[in-house]
Amino acid sequence: MMAELASTGSMAGALALAALTAGASWMVTRWVIGWLHRRQVLDHPNERSSHSAPTPRGGGIGILAVALPLIAAVFWLHRPGDIEAFVVVALAAALAALSWIDDLRDLPVIVRFGAHIAAVGAALALMPDKLMVFQGLLPFAADRIAAGLLWVWFINLYNFMDGIDGLAGVETIAIGTGIFAVLASAGPDTGTGGLTVALAALLTAASAAGFLILNWHPARVFMGDVGSIALGYLLGWMLLTLAAWGFWTAALILPAYYLADATLTIARRALAGEAVWRAHKKHFYQRAVQRGLGHARVARFIAAGNLFLAMIALLSVQVVGWKSVALCLAAGAVVTGWMLLWLGRALPAESDGKI
């Protein structure tokens, strides 16, 4: 099945499906913008904001309204017996509903985190025992606990990193298309499971692309927790599945920028004694915008960096041996470090005419 996906005809069909999905997401999100305006669901600027005018919040509804039914349809067509996948889609929708309530009126932290932990635990309980995320380096129980902690962290960092126009859309496209490309190039070993996850990742990326048109600076709509939490959950599952199938190097490299920026920023705030769950403007990308680089320029730079990371992830699928794997990981670390360094230090005058 995966060999067929990599063929010219099947690839063209997949890309045509992606284009139609992006168009549908754009249209649905346009309708959602009007609906949010009528309901007065607006983000008003404050001292922590990166925008200057009231903007509708909740555009992630448009992404999920298109992506989730299509992903469910893909699994129904190719793997109707894959209970885990259907549960993940259903739980992503449930988290989106809870997060929408949080968008409307702040929910207690314990409620939000409790829901994230429950959703992650339910999905991991359904993952086949033979699939070990850490490739057998940890006992089964430790493997699942460590995977669960990483997944919960990924859900929340996806929310933390949705702080400027275009960024969450760019990252979702990068990770989704990266997963698709990795599985499409991996050969037939992953079978129908690989086909369905690859198409699910592509549909997720395509839905984010339709939203991105309306979220590009100056944004007409923000994603909101309804989108970022559900996308973090969905993409986190895909990345863990990728790792469990043996492509753990690619699963680490594809989201490396998001992981690094969020983790280093939260760690720095925690060491300073700050309340890490509160909104702030201290991420590397936020500091770049504050120095005058602009939302669009920062988003374009991160997209370029993610392209390099995706190429390294693709290379990691083809190499053999620990030395080659170590080189791919080192290359991913260098690219990520370069991205953080640029975001942390570049000035507007230095960036004129670049990226």
C-alpha cells in the first residue's frame, strides 16, 4: 500500500485531495469568522498580546470541522477495525469541545490537564503491546508512562506556541507534511497502517493550510485553544506512532523547533520562579516579534527552518547504523539551535532582504 502511495499517480491523487481539503478548510473558516464576530468571541489586546485590534478567537473549529471527518473516513476505508485510530479522532473532538469552553470562559487548570491526561491514557491503553515507543529501551510500563508524559507536554506546548500570526499553521503544515513524506518514503513495511496515518497527517496539514490563509499577518482569526489543543493531541499521536514503528529519529526531528523553544522557555521561567501556566511573551519567536522583525517574517523564517528539519528527517529514514542516526540527530540539533539563535538575536536591520 505504501509503495502505491509513493507512485506518481497515487501521489498526485493525494495532493489533489490535500488541495481540496485546504479549500474546504478556508471556506469553513471564513464562515466561522463571521459566526465568531456575531457571537462576539474576540481576543482583545492586552499587555501580553502580539496584536493590536480585537480579533475572533476559535478559528481552529474550521480546521477540525474539515480534518476530523476526513481522517475518520480514511481509517474507515482502509482500516475499519483500527479502534485506536477512531478513539483518537473522537478524543481529539472531545478535547476540542472542552477547549472551546475554555476559550469562552477560563476553566481551572486541573480540569484541562486532567482531560489531557485522560485522553492520552485512553489512547495509549489501546496501542498494541508490541509497539514500543522507546524501541524496547524501557520496560513496557515505563515506555507507556514516558510516552504519556511526552504526549501531554506536546499538547500543551502546542498551545503555548500559538502566540503570533501564522506560526501554529506553519508548524502544523510542517509536521503533517513531514510525517506524510517520511511514511511515503519508508516503503511497504508499514502497510495499511502507514497509509492511513500518512493520509491523516496530510489532511491535517492541508486543513491547517486553508486556515493559514486567514491567519497570516494581519490575522483575521486566531486558532484558539479549540484548535491548538486538539492539533497537539492529534499530531502527538501520529509522532508517537511514527516512533513506535521505528522512525523515532524522524519523530524527534520534525517537531524539534517547537519542542526546543517551548521547553527551554518554560524551564527558564520555572527557574526564575514564575508561574509557567500563565500567558507571557518570552518565547524565542515572541522576543523576535517584539524586536520588530514582524509576524510574517518570523513565520517565514520558522517555515524555512522546518523545511531543513523535514529534509533531515527524510534522510534519517534512509540511513542505517547508529553513527548515521547520530549524525542526523546532530544535524537536527544544529538547525534547531540556529533557529533559536536567530530568533533570539536578529535585529530588523540585519534581516532586511532576508527570508
